[in-house]
Amino acid sequence: MSDFLTADIDRADALIDLSNVVLERSLGGSGAADLLRLERVGRALSALYGSSETRMYGVADESLIRRNLYADVRQFRALRRWRAERVIHVAPDADPVLLELADQTGLPIITGDRFRNHRDDFPWLDGSDDAVLEPRAGAGGGVSLSHVVVHPVLDWEVSRAEESDLLKQKGVRARQGLLTRIWGCPEPRCPWHDPLRTGLMFVPRWYRDRLYCDLHDLDVVDLGPRPRAAQVKVISNGAEVARFPVRAGERVKVGRSPGGFVLTPWLSAATRLKVSREHLALELAGDRLVFTDSSRNGTTVVNAEGIRRKVHRTSAPFGYKSRLEVVPGLELIRSGRRYPSELQIDRAVATAAEPPPEATVSY
Ligand SMILES: [Zn+2]
């Protein structure tokens, strides 16, 4: 049942507020807490993103791991095992952890919560239309995910929410740049904080200004800046078929030639002729992902509004909301993770006046 979860935040397509989802009775299942709700939300995310490969980075309140919440003791044991194996991120209060990670990655949070008492710390939430994906029960037991607008809250609502939130913790904000540094555990054989060996982006736990490895209860050490990387997904006829990273200082060629990322497995006899051996190349220029077309037929950029533009033998930015169409039916898109500069631009133009994107699916 953990097929939808990942401990690697770089691999994640969304963050999930596990306590909110697993305790939400309207999502089906039985009893106060049921992991079936997590599975249903995972499937809804796959349907929303048109991919069977979607993964969620799960954050849970400590209070979710209590035996008496579960009708089926195996679910309680599974959660305890996920905590021990670091499949999920457990914190005294999950809200600030989720918001800090959303702040630094731009990933949406799957939750029914609106974080009313955290607006002062995370002002970009007010009016945001892409920060929260809300699970909703549909007819016939299906679950769908919809983007919702996070409306600004009035002062009296904030004070009431703060009063009613007994879990509110002070001093849980992480240091700036949590995900821009490599953190290591001082224990030499620690499996979780040796990024050079595991290759995954593991987020240290934090609480009251302390960043630590919760396996060894040791403060993590800063091993230096983390090289930037962007994740690119390959979409064939609407379904994700592969992913590859573009790291800082690297130029990734894409086309039919070996030595770069090879698209041949997803080309038919007809489309094969339209893809050049070195069709395009991707690289990170500062905080932006840029592509350079070097093909015979060009590459079509489709922006968030669906406007198409042909790029031929020149360079152009590859924004996180746009798609690069190599040939009809074969596209490259960015993963959900964004960079701080992109987020700043995004948040500056966000307005509550615009309707939310209607991205509703059922299964
Ligand atoms: Zn450790």
C-alpha cells in the first residue's frame, strides 16, 4: 500500500498531509483511521497527472500512529514500520513541516486543511490556487483531487483557529535553504543521511530549531551546497513513461542517438522519421531550465494556456507549466518541483480573483 509514497522529495509529485487524509471518513474505508483513504488519494493523483508513476512525500502527526485509531491492527503496524523505515516523515505537528516543504519545492499539498493559523508564517498561501489539492469523495466510492483557492482569512478567524489548535508549536520553522544543502548524519553507517551513497534527497527532521537524524538522535551536519537538478518527465500519449534529471553544469541531449536521453522506445515507424538524432538539449541556466532545439523539424512549446509556438534551431526557457512536444503524442514536461525564483514570480502574479483550474478526475 505504500506504492504511492516516496522518502525522496525530489521524486515526489505532491506532499500529502497523512493525518488529514487517513482520518477523513468521507474518503471511504471504515473506522477513525484507514489507510485505504491514502491508497484512493494516490490513485486519484495518478489519474490527475496522467501517470501511474506518481509519488507522494508523506508527513504525519505523531498522533496518527496510535493503535486505537485503526480497525485493522495491520494498518497500525504498517504505519509504525513506515516511520521506522523513513518512508514517511513524522513530526509533532505536521502542518509547519508540510508548509515549509511546499515553500521550498513548490509541490502542492494534498489535504482538506486550509492552514488558517499559519498564514503569518507562509503569506503566499493567501489567494493561492495551486498550493492545495483537496480530496473529495465522488459517487460510487471514487475519490478525486481538485485544486482549491486558499482564501485569505479574517483576523478573528485566525485568532479562533490558533486558540483551537492545541498542537500549535512554536519554533518549528526550518532554516532557510533546507533543501539547498546536503545534510549528513555524524553516524558513519547511517543509512538515511549519507546522500553520496543513497543518492536520494532525504529531508532531515527538525523541531525547535534543531535539525537532526531521528534514527540516531544526532544533529545533522552541513556537507555543503547541493547541486541543482531539474526532473524531466517523458509523456507518451498522455502517460508518463520515463524520467531523467538535468543537473547543473550538464547538457542533456535528447533524441535518437545514444549518448543522451534516447526517445526511440516511444517512436513509431512514422514518428521516428520526424525526430532528429540530436533533437534538442536541456541545461540549467542559473535558476531556469532552458532547451536548445537542434532538430530538422523543430520542437513545439505548449504553454499553460495551450498556446503553441515552434522553436527551431534556437534556445528558449522550459517553464514548469509548459510542455515540449517533440512529435505529436510525445512530450517532455517538468516535474512538480520548482525553484525559488520561479516560485517568487508565480506568487507575485497569484490573485484570488482567478478561478481555480478545474482538474477533477475520478477512478
Ligand atoms: Zn543517522
